[in-house]
Amino acid sequence: MSIALARFIAWRLLVAGLFVLVVSSSAFILVRLTPGDASREAFQTGVSDASVAATRHRLGLDQSLPVHLAAWIGGLARFDLGTSSNDGRPVAGVVASHMAKTASLAGLALVLAAALGLPLGILTGTRPDSWVTSIVTVVSLVLVCCPPIIGTLALSLLGASTGLISIAPGHYLWPTLALALPLAAMLERLQSQAAAEAFAAPDIAAAAARGVPVGRLVWRHASRQAFRPVLGVAGIVVATLFSGSVAVETITSWPGLGALMIQALRGRDLYLVAGCALAGATLIAVGNFCADLLRAAVDPRVRLIS
């Protein structure tokens, strides 16, 4: 491993760690500052003041915000995310199980989106006058402009009326398509623009003059050059994927971080909200880090940027 690559990886790991810490700490602070806490239900049901005070002490809500936040961050070093105020379970175990569900759904959606969007983008970018390009462009623009909640409801209607898609809770197809199709459209638009610019480059024209077949020019030379700009916005793509998963998981009853976060917010479950934010930020950071490694592998010049 070269020194430049080692520095690049170390810097990206540091940035990822800071990102996770800032996001999770911000969620912790915002929930603490929001009026009301997990002890309000006990107070409303007529429980004695002593019981309410004991609950607040157990949850650390009687501490000042800086002290409470420092104690929670200290627990991160021991993988201790606190205890849920709703059911008393350790937050780490609850979040881990839902995090695995979200990661599997997002990973499958990303693979499907890339398998659809990238080849179609190369096709539409290098053949702008074909009828296939016209159809794909219109469909992509509609999907890009369509909010995730609308697409999810449309797929629900399709599944309920035709039976082509199972809309039963826990099935992968419905939420995967709801996440993958808008993302595939975004990738197609990005890849199409990049492929059009790469295909018009002087080196491609020179290769065509030497008699290199068009198929080889498109799928080997132009596609390789067009892949670099798409990797440059891979972080935005990953963030879009996870931000859209909250609505999709809620509508499809998928047991992931999105549904768990909403449940935690409704119950003012401080530690569970912070744990969900930590897990979500970790998934985004890992996705960004993998994208950065791919960029460094494709374009060595990226390693010099720190």
C-alpha cells in the first residue's frame, strides 16, 4: 500500500468517525431539548412524584445536558448505548437487529438500481437519438421527480390490484423496488450525461478513426471514463437512499431503522433515538467510505486529495 493511499484511507476513516459522532450527538441533544421526556406518561397517569423522579434519575434526565451527553459518549467506547425507556431493553441489541434489516434492504436496492441505471445511462448517453433513449429519459425524469412515498403507494396499488408484487409485511420485493427505481433513475441521468461527454472526447474519436468497433468504444472505453463522475456523487446517492428508506420502511411495515426511529420519537425514547441516529449515520459513513475507495481505485488522482 502506497503512502498516499494510506493517508487517504486514514483521513476518510477520521471524517467518517466524526460524521457519525456529530450526527448521533446532535440527535441526542435535540431530543433532550425538546419539551417532554419519557417520564411524562408516568406523570400523566398519576404516579407519585417520587416514582417520576426515580424514572428520570434512571434515564439520566435529571443531569445537565453536557454531563448527560458526555456520559452517553463515554458509553459508546463500551458499545453501551443505554436502555430503552419504552421496554427496558438494551438499545444496542434493538438497534443492531433493525440496522441489519435496513442494511440488507438498502444493499439489495443499491445493487438493483446500479444494475438498471448504469447500463441504461451508458445506452442513452451514447445513443441520444434512439427511440429507446426517448422512452427511458421520460421514465427516468418521472421517477426522479416522484417522492418515495408516492412511488411506494403506487407500487402498493399495483400489488393490490394485480398481485404481481407481494405487499405483505416482511417481503423484500415491494420496499426494494420502491427504493431502487427512483435511485436507478437518478443513476441513469447521471451516467447518461457522463457517458455523452466521454463519448465525445477526442481519444474516443481517435479510436473510432482507427477502426475500433462502436460496441467496444461504448462499453469498454467510454463507460470506463463515464464511471468516474458518477462515483464522485456516490456519497449523495447513498445519503438519498437512506433518507428515502424512512418513508418506505414506514409504509411497507419493514422492520428497519426508519420504523424504529419513528417509534422512538413518538415515545421520547432518548437513547433509542440517539442509537438509531448512530446506526443510520454509520451506514451512510460506510457507504461513503466504500465509494471513496472505489474512486481511489478507478482514479489514482483522488488519493492525493485529503
